[in-house]
Amino acid sequence: QVHLVESGGGTVQPGGSLRLSCAASGFGFSDYTVTWYRQRPGEERELVAQISAVGRSTLYSDPVRGRFTVSRDNTKNMVWLQMVNLKPEDTAVYLCQARAGLDNAWGQGTQVTVSS
């Protein structure tokens, strides 16, 4: 099973950019689909973006499509979420999840705050 650690969060002004990282340790990372979620206080976790195990396919939620880009490098056990044109409503804790069959791992999350 993999272990995940997110980083790259912070505070930016509206219109700014951030790149989140999800670093994985463990074996077989290239077998795992990775999904970025976000969660605002008092709300349910929301899927943001997903990338397939070998990176051939991606999907995005409607609120972020065209602004966020998910990518991965399995040789480095890394997944990134590039976020541009950030909006205040993007403020949330961002978490990455890796899933392969019955294996399901989560990171601890990284806070993104978009505020002027």
C-alpha cells in the first residue's frame, strides 16, 4: 500500500496560482488511480480532478475545468495539481487519494486559501 503526503498549499490572492504536490511512498504506485479532493468546513468532500494509473486519462469537476491541471510522474512517485486563476471559492483543504482495487490511501491534506 502507498503512503501519501500533500504539499504546496498556501494563501494567494484571487487570480493567483498554486501547484500542489502529492508524494507517494510504497510499491506499485503506477497501479494506482489518483484523485484530488477538496473539503470546506461543514461541507462534504468534493472531487476536483482525477488521473488514471499511467496518466493517459484525466477528469475534472465542472468548477475547476479549464483552470486546474492534474499530472503525474510515476518514475518519481509524484502527482501534481496545477491551479491557476484561483477564486475565493477554491478555498479548502485539498487531499489526494490513491486507489487500486481494494487498496485506498489518503494524504493528510494541504490548506489552500484564496483571499484578497
